[in-house]
Amino acid sequence: MKRLVVGAHYGLRDWLAQRITAALMVVYTLFAIGVVLKHQPITHAVWQDLFSRGWMRVPTLLFAVCLAWHAWVGVRDILMDYIKPDGLRLTLQVLFVLLLAAYLGWAIQILWR
Amino acid sequence: MASASAKKIRPKYLSLPAILFQIRLPVPGWVSILHRVSGALLVIPFTAWALYMLDMSLRSEEGFQSIARYFELPLVKLGMIVFVWAYCHHFCAGIRYLFLDLDKGIELRPARITSWIVIVAGLALTAVLGALLW
């Protein structure tokens, strides 16, 4: 019997994206801790120099992208669980997309100033 | 057994006292709800706060110094402790979920043991990082 697939079936993709971004953020966290420990004591000059380098900027940008994507799946799950009126949920979802996009824009601005 | 279950009043309705005092969440349930709470806190306000501090500290020497002074404020330290806990708990619980997704540790006993490990590890990491911060 042929299964009738309904819905947007974005569930698996989002679920997988949340896991992959989580794993990448674990790697970045350990990397960032290592970098900070290796460059003690952290002065302004050391700090600014670190974030002027590609090997720090690019992973940090990727972390920010992972964070925004991962957080979006989590926020959407929470809103779907607790906010029942469709209009309110949709409004909040839009606001959170904007917030996460703003975070990402801010991160890029900080990294490439 | 049969008589004990027969005495229970059914249906049982959810009320605030029932939620607070009668329904006991199992340890994996605590890990789960704390994972959700910490995740929500990390979205609002902690990501914004971290970006603000990163922005200020990279902007200029004065900005860096002002963040260093900012860290001396007790309220900021308290906020940082909560931030660190949210990150550590979310981190540890998240790693547990990645293993659960691979069908590792899904039996009752390992699930409870790893739940305790996650809760304790989150608090221990917070204590260590908090001590460094203070």
C-alpha cells in the first residue's frame, strides 16, 4: 500500500540539523576554551589580535550560524508545545526568527569591524 | 495489589498543589525540563548579553577595561553564574541526548544514572568556572 505523505515533512531535517549543529558547537566550545587557556593572561591587545585572525573569526562565525539554526529549532519546539492560538504562535515565531537573525548580524558586525 | 489500585481515586485532575507536591518528576524528566529552561535562557537573554560583552571588549581598550570593571559587580557575577550553569547544563544534557539518539543508555538504570551525572556535572562545572570568575 502506498503511504500518503502529508505535511511539509521538515521534521527530520530540523531534528538532524539540531543534532549536527549541537555537535559542531561542542567542538567549537572545546576549541575556544583551548584558545583562551593558551593565551593567558588575556589583555585587550591579545583579545583583539585573536579575533583578527581567520582561524578564530571563521569558526566563531560558524558557531554563530550553528547557534542561530539550533536555537530556531528549539524555540519552534517550545512555541509549538506551549502556545496554542495559531496567530499568537506565528507572531512569536516571526519575532524569534528576527531576533536570531539580528543576533547573527550583530555577531558578523563584531567579527568584521 | 488489586485492592491497592482499586483505592486510588480516579480520574486524577492536575492542580497546582498536585503538580508541586504529588506528581514527582523522575530524574530524566528534570534533566529534560532543565534542558528546555536553560535553552530558553540562552536565547533570551544570555546570547544578547554575550554579544554585548564581546562587542564592548573588542571595540577598544576602554571598552575592554569597562567590561573588566563590569565583571566586578555582584549582580553581574550572579548573572554570569546563571549563564555558566545554563551553558554547562545544556551542554552536558545535550551530549546525553546525542547518545540517547544513538540508542545508548536508554534502559531505565543507565538513563537514571546518566541523568544524575548530567545534573551533577552541570553544577560542578558551574562551581569550578564560578570560582575562577570570583
